[in-house]
Amino acid sequence: MFPAPLSRAPRGRPRLIAMIARWGSARVTLLMLLLGLVLRIRGAYSDITQLYFRDALWRHPLPYVDYPLEYPVLVGGLVWLAGSFHHVVPYFCVTAALLIGAGLLTVRLGAQFAGANLWVFALAPALPLYVVLNWDMLGVALTVATLLALRRDRDGLAGLLLALAVWTKFFPLVILPLAVWDRLLRRRPRDAGRLVGVFSLVGVAVNATVALVHGPDGWALRAGWLHFFRFNRDRPLELNVWNLLARWGPTTAQINAASALLLVLGLVVLALLLAVVRRRDGARAGDLLLPATLAALGWWFFVNKVYSPQYSLWLIALLALAGVPARLGAAFAGIDAGYYVASFIALRLGLQGRPATGWWLDRVLLPAMVLREAAILVMILWGVRRLYDGAANGGDPARRGHTAAGAALPVYWGNVPTPPSAGIPGSREAVAAVTGRRGASADRSAHRARVPRRGHRRRGGGYPPP
């Protein structure tokens, strides 16, 4: 299931990094996911267990029928199945096992994306912090599977997977108009129709059993099923970019309308960019849907009135697949983790009624929120630039100069194939992949990696080959 560890890590790297490299990204991902499970077992907050006690799931009620639920139907089905054990421990363990499996599946599928930098995902603090905080990891895995199917032009399968992703977490819906438009731009109307048709059929099949109810006035939509949409419509503003407009006192309805309008405008801009790129590059253009999805989802999170902490899992996964430079990915992951810590400290201070709560909100949490929103905006712009650059160079990551950040790393770290020269310890390409140095700086680093210090020999005798 996991990539085989390497027998030898590159010289010149600290021992800790070399040890992590030998493990491989999938094993490190598993370790981080298990760490998240340990955090919840030791008492960290989780929506999964909170829902169990709030809705009395030990009685095994049927979601949307016996009680309303603010999540799409596939999460409701999972909650109902896990609740069949009538006890919180097996309910939580079954859910956690599925979420951890989804995290591992994300890595395995991500290895099929050439140029992916999966270490951004594997080492992200978001994994232990959020994997069992909510059910988002299931949606992330299904979204990655959808993008892989679209990348391979398997549009029927993509429609199936996208429907499952949307009715697990609604955010992947932005992929549908972008994918359909991309197929039309490539003069593939049948594939566009197949994608929409399969998506619609699966969506109806998944929802029909709980969405429809027959009453005296005939068939109607069940109130418990509609609660998901009403809850998100009426949900009050949380700490995000809209708080900067609080002095003008916008209502929830006004924010909803502005957010929806901005989302549509963002999708229109991305669609226009797709059209420009396809017209300019034609068949030479590469996979444009991955960076477009990154920009679209990031934009939705940016303009939405709610940004829950676990939403970062979506951005981290897509950034890793798109081959984000390690420093940029680490910066986003660090800012996100800092905001998470600040927000839960604020929550704890508020619950305890501490007088420092107001000071913490104004002086720490609000600046952390602004920094997080700025980081999300930077990731959106990076995705847009990636979309433009990738298309301008025919989708060839080697032409874009990003191979070092993504595709060359897996030679040592066990993800995807790379050019043969990058697999030689101490080569110029390998040093550039790990250190980001180029030109004369990379040559000096390569020379130091090839030539051992005086008196130091390899274990087992002999010096490393030139």
C-alpha cells in the first residue's frame, strides 16, 4: 500500500529530514493522521462526537426523517451507519477509521499527478488538527478522485465521483461548471453532456430517498432535508473578511447576496481565463482544471461568510497536487495552524469568562484572521498564475521551472517519477529540487554532496559515486 522506503537518503541533509524521507510521504501521512486521532482521544474538541450527544444518536434516529441535519446526505448516511453501534466509542472509531482511510487515499491518488509535492500535504499541521474534527477529509478524497478522472478524460466516472463529493461536502460543486466549460472549449460536447448527466442521475439517486415525502398535497421536499440549505442560509457571520465591514452593519441576507455574487463573478473570471488559454494554446495546453479548482475553492472560502478551520484541508490538498513550492505551502500551513491555536484559546477564554477575552480577540485573533485571509488570497493568486503559466507552456512542468518543487522531490521521497539526472545523489538537479538553489549555488551544493569531508567514508566502505 505504501511506497517502498529508499535505501539511502541524500547526503548533506539533516538526520531528521533524512529519516522522514526514508519513510515516504504515505507513511508520514498515516503518522500525522494517527496523531490527530490521539488528540481527539485525549479530549480535543470534535464535531463528530458533539453531534453524537446533541442529536442523541445512541437512539439511532434516521437523519432528515427523525431529526434535521445541517450536513449533506452522504454525511448523514455515515452518521446513521456509525450510530448503529449505540455507543459513542465505536461510533467515533468507525468514523475516524473512514476519515484516516480517506487521508491515505488522498495521498495514493495524489501520486498520480505529475509534479505533485505531496510532502506539503503529508507534513501539514492541518492533518492532525482537522482530520477527525469534521467529515471534510471524505470530501477531499472524493474531490481528488474526481480531478484524477477528469485528468484522464473519464467523464462518466468523474460525474459519479463529483456527485458523491458534492453530497458529502457541497464545495466541490464549483468543479462542475468549470469542467463542463473546459469540455466545450475542447469541442467535446458529448463528454460535457455525459458529465452532467451522470452527475445529475447520481445526485437524484442519492437524495431521493430522504428528500421526498408524500403528503396530503402530494409529493414535496422534506423539511429535514431542506434544513441543510436553510441552516447555511441563516447561519450568522463568523470571523472572516466580512468582519472588516462590520462598521457598516450588513445583514446576513446582504452578506449572502454579496457572497453569492462574488462567487459567480470569480467563476466567470476563471471561465474566461480558461477560454483565453485554450484558444491560445489549443492542444498544447495541459490540465487546467486542477489550478482552476484550487482558485475557485479558495475564492469560495475567501468570500464565504463562514470559514471553519477544517476548510484548510481542501486548500492544502489542492496546493500539494498542483506542486506548490515547499516554502509557500509551509507558510500557508503555518499561518493556518497559528489561527487555529488563537481561535481555540479565544474560545477557552470566553467559556471561562476571563477578562482578557476582549483583549485577545482584538489584539491576537483579529490580526490572525487578517493574516489567514491574506494567505488564502495569495494561494488563489498562485492558482491563477499556475493556470496561466501551465497553459502557456503546454502543461509541461519541466518548462515552467517547477519540477524541482514537485516532481524531483519524489526521487528521494517516494512519490512520482522524475528525470534520471535528478535521481543521482549530489547532482545539480537533485540539489535544486531539495534546496531550491540554482546556477552556481546549486553547483557548489552538488560538489559538497558528492565529495565527503576528509576522514569520512560511507558505511560499508568506499566513497559515494561521482
